[in-house]
Amino acid sequence: MSYSWLLPVSTDVCGAVVSEPELDLSQLSHSEIAALVYLQNLPKLSQSILLPDDLEKRFARNIQIPLEELQAYLKARHDNSALSQGVMLCAQYGIHFMDQKEVESRRYLQPDGSWDFSYAQRLRNLATPYQVVRHDGVLLHLSDSQRRIMDAEMAMPEEVIGSQSNAGTGKTTILYEMVERIAVRDLKPVTVLADQPQKHRPLLHKLGKKKYQTYKSRIHLLTYIGLAIELLAGSNRRLAERFGIALGTRYSATVLVERAQLADPSRMGVDQLAAQSWEIVRRYCNSLDPVISERHIPPSKRLHMGKIEAAAAVDSAIRVWNAMINLTHSDMPMRGFHLVKLLQLSNKTLPERYGTILIDELHDAPRVMVEVLQRSGLPLRMLGDRYQNFRGLDLPFTGTLLTCEMTVSLRAGTRMADYVNPLINMHPLRSTSPFSADARKTTEFHEYPADGLPLEPAVMPAPDEWGVVDMLIRGRKQGRAVDVFDPGRTLSHFVKDCRELLKHGRRSTHGALRRYDSWESVARAMIWSPAFQRVEEWLKNGDHFDLSYRSVPESELIGRPLNLIAVKLHDIKSFELPILALPETLYYLAREGSQRELARTLSMLYTAVTRGAERVHLPDSHREWLTYLDNPVTA
């Protein structure tokens, strides 16, 4: 049917109203209630009004009826049978449903509250021109690249498909539609993998609580660590519990040396011996290599080792690895990457009950886990963004049958492309496709003094803990309230351990400090960071102003912040934020001349700025910093 328009109600709302024994209108908007009244009367209307545009005109009159009258009508004359029939008739007359976000936007109304008859046509003419009607009657508006990925996914349901997709291009939407098609329509199992549980939240929000509960037996939401434990432990609950205990055990150099029975012929000390062995094992676990060897010794250390020292270091690492995987002692620590490597070495594959495997943030996926998934032979869909890989590497997959690119951001306005494309052009892994944005939206860019703070409350993502503490110190000095988003609740632990290591030489168990045996070693490693130097100065001078902070919930972070909010960039990688401010610490380059370090820095800048949707505040030094990153030697 050539004429079509959209009704301002979602299929989820319609389903909830039909299925609930008692009618509850308290959570519905005026537009949704008008749409429900209209749907209940559509079977009768369709008998006398045959033209689709006449049906839309009838709804336009409906939406002008006062809310109280519509509510009273539904409460008195609610008819589930007629409402269900009206929902089914919609497709026949070119009537489609909006998603909930679009319903809440109210863009289908004129300023005076009347119905906008040009709304559907405007949607067809904008950045997402392709329309697809889902099996439940929802009309999807897809960009060209989204449509191509969906077409490929449906045409090759048993194959491996990968996509390089820029920030804000609708990866989560594509992921949701795949889940909808596979689990809801086709009633087949699907497994969605992520590195952290909170990355499943956008998908859960789109599914809705009721739909997820209905299809929970077919929709598996797992982390890489959770999947590794499931496959390694199988039905052995005791083994799964032992893995859980090992993952929760704190790192202890003394325990590591004692349990692995390490010798120290070079007399480097317990802390250094344990740290060296742990690092070699970590590098081994992040590789596809079958055994630990000299190639896993960090190059900076291998240069200063003789053959005997290198062999001793490898032997110590092998002993640590063996002590870990034996699970003999409950005080021997393990981490997620150890379990993923153990899964790879076990040669286990995923049973068919896991169904189609979906990965959203592929740039955060362990390369070792991707290898396990590929050898399993199950259908695999992987969506990622090489420019959000903080390790400075390309996406961890090879041999995909098809690779599609999504480059049009649906999150931000066109000015975002003016800032992002120079970052992509400098990136060592840049592709030929430029980043572009949604012409319908406006994203403003403003500047603030680099040595100050933005006047407007905004989220400020720092590259690490040093950057977060630096912002807290700056806020206190300038009399500004700075809150913190700290989902792991580890920042106070970090500040306390910094003091202990500096003043008393007590080694820390915090992840950002654990590998350092003295404050001097921290200072040598962080000499490139002005943020570290400012934190160090504050610690040494014993400033007594209060460094306590308010910890904000996620809802405030993604809404309208009351104050400036300092946060680690890694903790907001999957968020969309209305107001964002980039701190100068994101531009710092640790090693000049290193292409990997340049890629890491540019990836952090790219990831940070593309979280912004409405306004982005940049330090007034950002142009000089970009010139420096483009040519650090001459600059």
C-alpha cells in the first residue's frame, strides 16, 4: 500500500493493555490513550472509511479530544477483542507503530498540539530512508548500512558476519532486531556476549521486561567470563564455585610466590618476582599461543635479560600458571583472561543450544574468545568499532564471510563529523569511509579554558584514575562541585593506596597500582602525564582540602547532571550522553613515535567525543593538541 502513516503507540504497550486483566492508564500519555481508543474503533471505522488518508484524518480528530474524555471512554467501554482486531487491521491499511522512544519525542505533533500530517513523509526523506515492517507490525526506519547488514543477516543465517561500525550508527538497534527476529519470531536460541554485564542494559531496555521474561529461555545474556565458566565447569557446580572464589581472591605477591614455589636466584625480591611472572602469564593469556615462551616476556625487560635469566623467568611463569589452573589452593587468585585462555586450551566448543552468537562491542572482546567462537561453527554476528579499541589494535576477527561498514551516526548532528574525521584521518588503522552524522540533529561544540572547568554541568571522561582525581583536585581548588561516577566503587581505594605507597612504601592491590613496588616506579612509568604530576604534588604537599565526593547513579549520568561528573572513559563506553566535556588529559601522548600509542590516544578521543549528543565542551587548547598528535616531533 503506497499511503502509510505511523500511530503514536508501540506494540509493547498494545500487547500489555490487551493482556492485562485490569486496565491501567496511569503510565500512558495523551497520544497513547488516543491511539488505543482509535485502535478499538478501527474495526468499525474500516467498514465505512476505505481510504487510508481518511483513516489518518479520523485519528487527527481523535487526538484533539481532551485526555479526561479519552480515559473515561476506555474505562467504560474497553473491549480487548476489538482492540486486538484493530491491531491486526493496521498493516492492511498502511498503519504502522512507533517505537517507544519516538512516541515520547512528540515530533508527530504541531506546536499547537495538533496532528502533523507531514510527519511520516519527513521521516521517509531523512537520514534513515529505508523502511522495513517487522513481523509484529512495527515500522523500522533504517539507514542504508543498517539495511545492508540486516539483509545479509537474513540471507545467510548460518554464516559469520562482521561489521566495522562507527560510534552512534545504531549497532544496538541492529543487535536488537537480530534478537527480535531469531528469538521472538523464529523461536530459536540466541546468545549475546559482552565483557561487562551493564553492556546488556540497552538491549534489555529495548526488549522490555515483559518480552524478555517471555523469551528468557531462548535469549542468553552472558559475559565472556560467564561463558567460560559455563563451558569449563559444565554441570559441575563445585568447580564453578571454585572458579568464582578464585576470581574474587585478591592478588598477593607472597601467596603467588609461595603457592607456585618460585625461586629467586637474581634476588629481585618477592614483589618483583611475582609481578614479572604475573605479567608474562597475562601476555600469554592474551595471545593465541599454545605454550608460555620468551615471546611473552615484555620486550622492555627481555632486552636486559641474558638467556639464563629469560629461561628462569619463563619457568617461573609456567609454575604460576600451573598453580593457578590446578585450583588446589583457595587463596590463589585468577582473573577473567586466565579462564578464557583455559577455555581455548581445553579445545571445548559451544554446543548448539547457544544458537546464534551476537557480539556488540567487538573491540572489547578478547581475541582468544573470538577464536573459540569461530571454531565452534555456530552462526556468529560481530559488531564493533576499530576506533574504540583502547589497545590500539584492529578488531579481533579474521576470515569473516562478509564485512559491512556503518558510518552514519544517528546519535549526533553534522558538526560531530567535523571533529571526528580529523581523528580518523590520523589513526594508523583508518579506513577509506568517512564518518558522517544525522542532518536532522544539532550537536553544539563550545570551548572552555584548558586550566579550568566548563561552566555548564557535564560528564567529563578521563583516561584513568589519575585523570579523575586530577579533576576532583581542580574542582576543589576552583570552588566547583565535582561528582564521580564510580560503578566499581574503587576510587577511594585508589586514593588511599596512593597515600600508603607514597608515604609508607606499602604495595597496593588496586589494579592501577598493583604492578608497582614503589612510588618511584610509579613516577617513572607516569612521567609523561601532567595529571599524575598534579596528583603527586597534591599528595606530597599534604593539602588538607576535602577530597570526598558524591557518587552519582547511572540515571543521573545519562540524564541532566546537577554538577560536573568525573568518570573513567572505560565506564561510559556504551553510553549516550546529552552534555559532555573532554578534559585535556585525554590528549596526552605517552610515547612519541609509537603508532600503537597514537592509535590508543586517538581511540580514546574518538570514543569520548562520540558519546555526546547535544553539546560537547572542548578545552581551548584542543587545536594545538590535535596538531601535536598529527605530527608530534615537529610540533
